[in-house]
Amino acid sequence: MAKKRKNQNITSQKEQKDEMLTLQDQLNGDVLEKLKLAKKELVAKEQQVQEEKAAQLAFERKQREKNKSFAELLDEYGDRGSKF
């Protein structure tokens, strides 16, 4: 008798799992594609922002180096410069 109840419980649990739909099953394929496209766009925007930030930092570094006075360059590099 106990075995039959156990088997019935197991089968009822399996039926409940089958009845539950996943999020992907619930969403229309069109909506899912729109979400995937939006995610790709956000990732691309974030990457572009990071690249622009890196380029801006490199530009600022070059500008600071370019605008250094002779005394600052001498302090920074000292005698390490070439003699030619």
C-alpha cells in the first residue's frame, strides 16, 4: 500500500513539473528576440563607452606629456636621455 502511494506521489510531481512552463515557453518568440537584441545593443554601447574612455585617457596623457616644461622633463628623465 505504501509503495502505491509513493508511486502516485512521484507521478503527480512529474505532472506538476510538466504543467509548469518555463519563462522561455511563456514568452512569445518575437518578444524573446527583442530582448536578445536589446541585450546585444546594451553590451555594444557599454563596450563603446569603455573604448572612448580609454582613448580619452590616452589623449590626456599625451597632452600632459606634450605640455611639460623643460624642467619637468629633466626631473622626470634626468640623465637617462640619449646624448645625441
